[in-house]
Amino acid sequence: MISEWLVRNVTYPLHERLKGQRTVEAFSRVSGRDRWSPEELMAHQLDRLRHTITRAYERSSFYRSRFDEAGVSPGDLRSLDDLARFPLIDKSHLRRHREEMLVVGDAERSQLVKMRTSGSTGEPTIFYSDRQRIAHEWAVCWRARSWWGLDWGDRWFWLWGSKIELSSRKLVKKIRNRLLNRELLSSYKMSDALMASYVRRWRRCRPRYMYAYSSSAYLLARYILEQEVDLSPLAPRVIFTTADQLYPQMRETIERAFHSPVAEEYGSRDGGFVAHECPEGRSLHVHADRVVLELVAGDRPAAPGELGEIVLTLLDAVGLPLIRFRTGDLARPATGSCPCGRSLPVISSIEGRQLDMVQNREGQLIHAFALLDSMEDVEGLHQFRIIQEEHDRLVVEMVMADEDQPIPEEVVKTRMEKAFGHPLRVEFRRVESVQIEGSGKHRLVVSRITGSARVPSDSSVVGASPQT
């Protein structure tokens, strides 16, 4: 890694300019917006919403048709509450109609960037971003990192699994990562030998922070604790986790291993950076100057403390607008404000994806957190994955440190039945390794049950993680 001053003042600004992204300038614009008054923030959102919806109606055949069918037009947006009158879209619309969703002409298409999601929901989605949106996304991300006293010159570890970042042109990417002071580590096949090499690289590079899949940071943390590696003299300022669910026991394990706080990030490839934790609280601040976030339960806004699906409207997309985009992710609204004093709105917790939850026979959603508790204190357990094949049938894959170590099957099964509220058929399988997603994510709980696409407005979730 190279001089932090050089990265801060030369290589990172030059890198962004060469990519056609004015990220440094965008950061200057957004850096003070987290201290705007609520009135200033709402006025900004309404102004950008009107611009986005008007542009979509006038230039996109898809949105004009959708709005006409719903009986709404840009003139109906008189307040932020009026956004709920406009129709919802989801990934299926993005897959089938991305060309009709564009609001740029042929002359402007050169500014578009074709991107794809990781496919963790079962099917990758190809969509268009643009250089202005990407610059703004990174600007709000750097704003969130600045809350922790960090900037783009600092040394950092990037523990990742996306093939997009870990793709071809490896030599070019290796040189670029070195010039940007980031160490890119693969989350695929995290064997003991590979994780030992990551610890050696950590000692050599002494990163100020790590950015990682939640599950990958957890696996590395478990290895560090099992091997009794002491990283306290090399403790980073913070561990940022993202991309998959961060459960309370995972947070506690990561913090113990790295002697550092964990800060959760929420975002997605198609939605960009959406929300971050600050040092003062456990709520996530929504970057409301670049996105309008709704929590929807059925056909209405979720009440405080109620589980809702995250619906996003982007305010910075120039080429392909996303207006009331259903993410499939679940969260709870927060009550009150964060003690940090930042005016950005907060959500209390990210509860994961609907496909990460399981269902009992009555169709009631059961949070993965309840099943993870069932695996607590299983001696010699190295890794595991729980798969729901049917409403009353689970498969538990287990990697044991010692192949002769007995598995307390009845204890675990009884705990799971208590969470489900009825008898279960549970098959325990000893495996050499746990399968990971094509995206590199290590999903601990997987449901094969279909037909649970939406959270009904009167539903409750069993075993939801405690509020903090």
C-alpha cells in the first residue's frame, strides 16, 4: 500500500476523473447535508421527486403507461405523501422493460453504464446506471465513512465475493487496488489456509477499516477467535458489514475478534448505497438526499416498530429512474431521532430478505434469527447452513471441527420446533464445506418455500432480532 496523502490528494481524485465520475466534487456538495434541518431535507426531496417523476413521464414509455394506468400524473405530486399514489415496480419490470424505462436519447447513451446484480435472489438483473449517479452514490458512502473519521486515502480491506469486482483483468485490478490503498480479498472458499493468509496480510497492511459481506466477516472472525489470534494491537477503527443479514451474535463475534465496533450498511447493486450506521447509535441513517425510502406493509406504510418491505425511489438517477422500486428487503421504522444529531431519517433494523425467512404450517414468517439460536453452543461446530425444503422439513448442513464429535440432534430439533410451533422433520448432514452463493455470500438460512413474496399487513414475525 502507498502513502495515504498521495491517495487522498492524487490517485483517488484522478481515478474518478478518468472514469468520468466527479465523486470528489459530489462529496463536497453532500458533506453537509446530513446536518440540514428536516424542512430543508423534505424540500430537497420534493424538488428532486418532481423532477424525477416528470422526466420519467415525459421521456419513458414504460413510466407513462404505468402512471396512466394508475390514473396519476406528475401534477399529482404535491407533497411527499403523494408518492404513495404512484404504482410500485420490482425486479421483474427491470428485467423485461429496462430499455423502455430509459429517459435518455441515443446521444446521451454514452453516459450509461450497464450493470448487473449478483443474482443472490436466484436470477441476475441487468440494468443501467450512469456516471452522475455512481459519483453521488460514492459521495454519500464517503460521507458515512467520514462519520468514523475515515476518508478515501485510508488503507482498507475489502472482503468480497461479487464476480463483478473479482472478474478478469486481474493484473489491472491489482494495480488499481494498490493505487487506491485497498486490499481486495475473495470470500469464495474461505478455508482455514486462506483465512490464515488474510491474517498475515492484515498484520502486514494494518488497515484502518474493513468492508465486507456480513457472513464473510463473521467466518473470518470465528477463525481468528478459534485460533486465538490477538489483533488488539492492530484493531481497525471500524468494520463495515453489508450485502447479507447481520445477526446480533455475528456482530458480537466480529467485534470480539477485531476489537472494533461493527457498523452496518444497507444498499444493493440496483439501489446503490442507501443507509449507514453512525458511531453513536445502532439505527441506520437513510441517505435521504439521494433516495426516498418507504417501508410498506401490505398496501399501507408500516407503523413504528412494524416490519415492512423497503421501497426505494432514487433521486440521482439520470439515465434509468427507479420509482417506488420493491427491493424484497425487510426493515422496521425507528421512533425518535439518533443521539448523534444528524437530521437524516433512521430505520431501526434491517431484518433481511423475505427469502431469508422461513414459514411454519400456518404461513407465519419466522425470522432466521430464531433458527440461529437453535445452533447456539453446539460444541465443535465450524460452519453450518439451514435449508427449509418444506413447511415441516429442514436440512441442517454442518461442518464439524472433529468428524467424531457427536451432534446434539434432539436438542437442536426441539429448539427449532419451539420456534415453529409444531413438529418438524430435521435431517442433519455432516459436510466438508457449506455451499456458498454465486455472489460469494454465505447464507446461513435458506428457504425453498415459494409463495411468500409479500409481507401481509397484519403479519407478525416470530423470532425477530431484538431492537437496539
